Amino acid sequence: MAKEKQKDWFAEYRKEREERLVKFGLTGLTEEQMDVINIPNDAPENYHCDGEISSAQAYSRWVGQLKNSGLTPAQVKSAIKFIFG
């Protein structure tokens, strides 16, 4: 019986995530930038600081993180649209 190759779920997730971002014009991103963009979806407890800040504060903080990650203003707009529609 041939040994089955174990599937790399994390690599598959990252590839799928990158493909979704490309559809919004977000190309050439670093792993860190992709992680920051996805904070509201992938880490809502971090986005809201475990519920210690308001939704408006969480949003403002996240937009600041997007800018600090090196995204251009156009990429920041695309990232916001990607997450919040």
C-alpha cells in the first residue's frame, strides 16, 4: 500500500487566501500584509481587543495597521472593500 502524502492545510489556506485577495486587486503582498488585511475575519478577538474597544475604535486601529504595514492608499481602500464589502 502506497503511503499517502499528508495534505498541507495551512499552505492550501494561504494559497486560497491569496487568490481571493488578487480578485480585489491586492497583488504582490507580503505574508504580514495579508495577515493584517484578514485580522477582522481571522482574528476577531484581536480586532476588537477582546471586546475592550468599540467597533469604531477597532476599525480605526485596523486601518492604522493597514497603513503601517506598507500598503498604499489604494490598497488600503481595496482591503477595506475586501473585508467589509
